[in-house]
Amino acid sequence: MTVKVFDKTFDALAKTLDLRSQNAVIINSNIANADTPGYQAKELNFEKALAGALSTNNGDKLVRTSDMHLMGFDEISNVQAELSNQVNNVVREDGNTVDRDMELMSLAENQAIYNTAVDLVRKKIALLKYSITDGGNH
């Protein structure tokens, strides 16, 4: 019997940390370029793809019968972020589309979600550690 130590939740948290880190880079780039004429604010789109990968039922999964087949699109590790120009109603005379207040709010939200994911990873690791050390002493 195979025991899987790191489950789908751990994979999802790891992917969330990765994508949130990438998102922070994009948001910080927008803030840094808030005064650059013609700069188009960017955004990283990944939340729908990540949610889709998390919501698939195991019974609905396609099975790879050959290494030549594409990896399943519902697998968490395959979720990719898509970089695009941000769609907003802010266009200054110099062509810059950065809304500094919105970017600061997005950065705070992104950081809060990142911190929550870090806390959940710590708790999962602590649970594993307990299971390995103290859990077997009863």
C-alpha cells in the first residue's frame, strides 16, 4: 500500500504560494511604473484556473495512457498564470493606466492570501510532525 504524505491540499497550497509570489512581482512592477508615461498596468490571471483544478472530481479525470498525451488540464501542478494588460477605466493624459490606490489594495490582498497559505502549510507540516513523533506513542 502506498501512503501519500502530501495530498492535493498541500499541492494546492504550494501552487498558491508560487502564483501569489508571481502576482506580487507584477503588482510591484505596476506600482514602480505608476509615473512612467505610456505604461500599461498588467495583471496575472490564475484564480479561475486554480479553482478549476481544485474542483475536479476524481471520477471525471481523463487518464493518460501514453507519455505522448498532454498532461491533464485539471492537475494543480499544471495551472499556469496568464499575464495580460489590466482592464480598468484609468488612462491618464500620458497614457499610463496604473491606479496606484487599486494596486496597493491588490498588493495587500495578495499578501494576506499568501500569508494565510504559509500558515496553512505550517499547520499541515506540524500535523505531519505530530503524526510521526507523538502520534504513534499512544
